[in-house]
Amino acid sequence: MFRTGYILLQYTRMALSLLVVLLHIVWEEIVTILTAMRMLRCPMRAEVTSAMPIFSRHNDDDDEVLLEALCAAGHDRQVAINLIVFMPIAFTRVLFAGTGVNFCDSFVHMGRFGKLAPLQSLTDEPVFRAALALARSGISKDILRMVACRSAEYDAIQDALDDGARLKDLVISQTILN
């Protein structure tokens, strides 16, 4: 009787160990699936995240060089253009959040001969939303500044500060893209 109980206990321990291993494998699969689902929900998040080191390496280069580097790294050309346009705008907004700067939430495309397209909301742009989420995720102010300094909004704020303006008095109009 004692021997049977001991053998039963050993089998129970082995079964529990196997169950723990299986649960660990299943848990890893669940995490992988949830991560993939999050990427599907926000497909640009991966694009924005993978663009960060490229922005860093090409910090002093012009937009054309950055565009070619993003394309060489596998980004679709239009996505790369949107990264160059919308990441700095999003990072500027996070960099100056809580300072009193009043930002407009829209942008407009300027066509040929200065004709303006209808206003569009920045939050309608997937790259802007993904960049905003990344910028709010706790990355350092130095990284925020490195990307933000590519935006006209950032330049306008810096120029106003150089002229003695106070952040809380600044109102940034909609961004005009050409």
C-alpha cells in the first residue's frame, strides 16, 4: 500500500511537471499571438519602431538621405515619406506636452500653385498615431528631441523661444504639407 502511494505520488509529480512545461509553451504562444494581434491593430507601430535607429543614424542628414536609408531598410517608399513627415510632428507634441503650447490637430496638403486641400485630422494618419504612442511610451527627451527637430513646428517653437516668447503663449497653426 505504501509503495503504491509512493508510485502514485511520483506519477502525480511528473504529470504536474509536464503540465507546467505545457502551460509555459502555451503561454509563450498566447503572448506571440497577442503581440501579432497588437501589430495588426496598429500595423504602423512596427514601422515606427524600426525607423527609430535609422532616424538616429541619419540625425544630421537631410530628408532625401533619410528617405533613401528608410527605403534601403525595407520600408515602403510612401510609408518612409509618412515616417519622415509625421514622426517629427508627433514627437514634437509629446516633447512639449504640458508646457502650455497649443497645437492644432489638423494638417493640410498644399498642391500645385499653392492650392490647399481640405483639412485632415492628424489622428487619421496611422503613422502619426503609432509615432504618438511610441513617443508617449517613455522614451528619453533626447530621443524625442532628435526626431522632433526635423519638424517645422519644433523650429517655430525654438525660434519663438529665441525671440523671448513663453511656451504657454504659443499657438501652433495647422501643419501645411507640400
